[in-house]
Amino acid sequence: MAVTVVGVRHHSPACARLVAETIAAQRPAYVLVEGPAEMNGRLDELLLDHELPVAVLTSYRDPQRRYVSWTPFCAYSPEWVALTAGRQVGAELRFIDLPAWHPAFTGRRNRYADAEHRYAEVTRRLCRTFGVDTVDALWDHLFEIPPTDDLAERLASYFDLLRYGSTAGPHDTEREEYMAQWIRAAVNHAGSRPVVVVTGGFHRPALVRLAAATAHSPGSADPAWPQVPGPPATAVGDSYLVPYSFRRLDAFDAEQSGMPSPDYYQRLWDHGPDSAADHVVASVVGRLRRQRQAVSTADLIAARASASGLARMRGHRHLARVDILDGLASALVTEALDGPLPWSQRGSRYAGTHPAVVEMVNVLTGDRVGRLHPSTPLPPLVHHAEAELERHGFDEPGDVRLVLTDRTDLDRSRVLHQLRVLRVPGFTRHTGPATGIDPVLDEQWSVRVDDNRLPGLIEAGGYGRTLDMAAAAVLAEQISTAHGDLRQLSAALFDAALCGDDGVSDDTLRQVTGVVGSATGVAPVGRLLAVALALWRHDHLLAPAGNATVGTVVAAAVRRVLWLAESVRGATATADPARIDALVAVRDALTHARSALGLDRDAALAVAARIAANTDAPPDLRGAAFGLTWSLGARVEPARAVRGAFVPASAGDWLAGLFALAREEVLAASGVLDLLDDLIVTTGEQEFLTALPALRQAFAYFPPREREIIARHVLARRGVSGSARELLRLPVAPAVVAAGRALDERIDALLRRSGLVTE
């Protein structure tokens, strides 16, 4: 009996050919492949007539950790070729590695990623020796392009050097010992027939040693196949096949990928290096010309000549990937770049890459997306989601407007929010309520076809069988892992409301109350207050009203916002909308929940009065505090307050707070608009230009209809007849007008200083 361990680099055509040749020559009894052992009972499913690339997606979740892992396959993946070639010769097939949910894979999202960090120093020395930039160029130089007559020996030497020049970690050892158990069992069952093992090259030396020990001690072979560890009892874990894409496979774009340029290597696998090189050059030139980039025949000739010269200089019998790329770059990139060429380093493309370079990388990446065979089993969530999308009219792409006061639209909105919370691609909300206090009762969405929708639904299937169950589980996880982060808590609670999830537990809400009591920021507590109040009130969006525990959160947040707001200092600070919104939430709580929750209106008014009179407080907070007292019905003198606060440098900030809290009172009060008009008109030119941005921000708190009322009032005061609406629609943006006026003022001042004009 012989055990042949073939070490491979994941997604290497050269290694895939070696695997195919080895299996065809030996016709083994067993082909053992480094891969997820939990899939052994589903190999028929994996080997259906899928359109590659596809991947095994494993989703895992327990009280301490949650992650997903991918095991991708394309046509030239050595592991895929091992499975298909093994089946062709009648071999028994087994995956022999630990399941993706095993702690040995913690932090590893792609089982077949290059784990370069383990042997980075070895590959750096080799790159220096052979005069190449990256391990990808080194690999092509040593294995993909040269003659393949001694490929097995050269690969074995390379992987021995990697292994013995670096240190294997405890997770490596654990995985190798587990894989060795499968080898021992296969040896026992194979009798005199050979066994072929296909594994990542880093593991090959250890598995060769372990296999040799088995051969020299036949009695030690364990006849039983190893047990496949399942998830812990408190965990949820499962694996499904999903479509994959060359974009995700590419090392230039995807996290923890293997070899780069999958479309190039697919063509290398299918047609050889010369055909792959011709396709790259023709495709890059064609793409650039379609984008109206100037690429002449002379450029094309120069690129081919440069690539051929580089290949000869580097000792390549055929053009390698880097020869093609460097040749194209030398002919098409004639100006300095902002950074290194992408193929000269590992990682994502940087922003601002030259158009020609972008197209080179895009051509080598390709746009191929896999497709599962129709018989492939899918998690229940996928079927539920597809049914819900069809039932609500989201099965076709398009733009969607939803009116949330309409019960049918509200149900449709909740489905879209559940998909959003589950991070399923293809569903984007552009407008809609962002807090529990904004008066927005409609939403704008776009539904788009996305190749990653099915993988996203399959991944989300680990959270539940239906959209509402899965979204509720995700939100519960976000709340439990917030660890005092009020922004995360607020976002999760509001998302629960938008999803129609009224299952947030009382224990969770009591935890939130405790966090509020120790919070140190006005804005985060205010945001949480707005969300909790909206939950408690049950307007058109949210879950049943009056929950006592939610009311406790509201009361605690009101007290905390007021306490924190009184301690804020910064007399010259600019307006902070989030800080202003916190007092808006306090006003709404006192207006709608004072009696039911026992909120202390008098104490709130006392705090607001102190803030409004405190000249060390930020102007927006002083204006908001005055607006709070006014909107709650306390006796105030608005004209006196406005006149006293109108300092051009900070008037807009103060008014922003006032308008946010008491805009209706401002419109209804006699003389306030007239006073503001007079104060603004009498402001000096330079002071007005300084104050203008903040003033515009302040008046933005009035909705369009109310701004039109103000404009009509201003026109009437001047005896001007005309359209108030047109006054609000200037042909030039106000900021441009202000900038022009400021420029005129600077020019006039310069002319006066130079004595070229007189007053």
C-alpha cells in the first residue's frame, strides 16, 4: 500500500494538473482532500453540475462568538480537481480536515486562503533570491510557467522549505493530527491499493511523516473513520453551498483570498499561457478604447514587445502574468502614479489607481459568478425570503416608495428592513425615519439584482428559518454585545421597531436603563431616548405601546440628558444637531409621557432655565433650553431672549436650538419674526457673511411650507408683491452668493488700502 501526499497551493492550475495526473496514474482506492469533514455526507450535492465558482459557506454562532467561513472551489482548484478526478477513477472521496466551526479556524474566513504570515520570512528571502516582488510572482516563476516534468519534486522542495523555515502553530498541529487519523483509517480500508492525499503545501511535510509512521507500524492503523466534531450544544452551526464569484476569489479585492487574477488563471487552465496572455492584452485594449482612452496600435505593439522582452530577461519560456502586466503598464501608463502597481504588492487596489491599471486588474479578475444546480438544498430562510419578496412585489428590480401610515406598505417596509438588518445585498433605503422623533412617514428604497443576494440569504439562514426570526436574532445579538455602547443600543432598538420586532426582553431593557445611568454624552443618551420614546408611544411604525420597562428607560434617559446638558461648556462652540436633538427628545417625552411615566416637568423647566441663562454653555444648547421652556408652556419673554442672544458670530447657533424646540411657537408669536428680520437687516455686511452659514442651518429646521410662510411675511413687510416660493428658489446657491459678496468685500478693501479708490 502506498500513500502519496500531494502538497498544493490553493487555486493553482499547476498543482491542479499534478493532482489530476497523480490520480489518473495511481487509480487510488481513496482520495483524501483537505476540506470540511462535515460535508462528507453531502459530496453528491457538492459534485452536482454547478457552474463554478461555488463555495461551502459555514455559519457558526454561540454565546461567545459568531463568524462565517468560506471554502471556495473553481475549476482549477486542486481540491476540486481531486474530487472530480477521484470520482472518475472510482475512488472513495473524503474531506479530512476539521469543521469550520472548530476553534482551530477562529479568525479564518477563507479555508483556502494563503496563510503567508506563517512563512513570510521564508518567502521574502526567496523573492530576494529570484528578484521578484511578491509571492505570487515567485509562484508563477517557479511553477506555473516553467516546464512541468519535475513539478512534483520542485513543489515538495518548496513546501519543505516553507515548513522547516517557519513555525507551525498549535492549530496547525491539531488539524494535522486530525487529518492523519483519516489517513490511517483509509490505509486500513484500502488494503493493497494506493491512497492519495491532497493538502495545502504547508501541511504536506507533517502528513508525509505521519503517513510514513503508519506504513512502518501497520498494527497502529485505526480501522474506524474519525468522528466529525459537531457544534457545541449551545451553538448553532451549519454548512451550505453558495454561488461564489471571481471578484471574491481575487486577492486584489477579497479578504484572505488565495491566488490573484482568477480569470487569467482560468484561461491558463483552459487554454495555456499563450492564449491567456493574448486575451489579457486584447481585453485591456478593448476596454480602454470603449472608455475613449487613447490606445494606439503602436501602444499595443510596444506592450507586446515589452512583455516579451521582460519574459526573456526573466527566463520565462512563455509570458507570465507579471510580464503581461508590466509590459502593458510600460506602454499605457505614461505619467507618475500615486502608489505602487497593485501586482507588486499584496492587498486591495488603492483609490486613484490609473484607469489603464484598473482595467488590467479587472480583466485578470473577471466577472464570472457561479450558479448552483437547481437540486442544491438551501436553508429554509432562502425559501421564506423568496416567497416574501414575491408576495410583496420585490421580486423584480425597481425603485419603491412606501407610505408607512398604510398597513400594507408598513408590512412591506418591515420585510425590507429585515433584509437590511441581515445585510442581504440588493436592498438599499435612501430616505425614511432615522429616529423616533423625526416626522418622516414615508420611505424610498431601491431593489436591485445582486449576485451576492443568495449567498447573503444562505449566510443569514444560520440565524433563523424566517426573515423575522433571523432579524430578531441578529438584533438580540447586537444588543447583547453592545457592552454599554449607547449608539449601538439605540440603533438596534430602533431597527427592532422598524422590523416589527416587539420581542426585546425586559431583561435587555433593564440592562439599557443601567447603561443610561452611567452614560457621559448628551447626544448618545438623547438618541436612545428618542428611540425608547418612539417604542413606548407606538405611533405608526412601532411595537405595542405602554411597555412599563420601556417607560423606565424613557424616564431614566430624560433625567440623564438634563443632568448632562447642564454640565456642557463651550461658549464659542458651534451648533451640534445631535445635542439639540437630545433636548427635542426630552420635550417630546415631557409632552407625551409626563403623566404616564411621572416625569417631573418643573424640574426639567428649572434645568432649562439655568442652561438658557448660562453664558458659558454652548449657544445652541442655550437656544434649545429656552425653546424647551417655551414649548412646554412656561411663561417666557421671547422678544427679549432673541434680542439678548443675537450676537452675529453665534446668533445662528442659538437660533438653531430655538427653532428645533419651538419653531411653531416662533411662527405663532407676535413680533418675533419682525424682530429677527430687523436684527438681520441691521447686521453689518461682514458680520452677516460670517453669520450666514449658521443662520441657514437654523432656518433649515423649518419645513418647506413654513419657510414659505416666513418668506411671504418678509415680502409683505417690504410691500413687495411676488412669489414667496420663488424667493426660496434662487438661481444661484446662497453659499455661492455669500462667497461672491465676501470676495467683493476683500477686493474693495485691497483697492482702498492701495489708494486706488476713495470712500
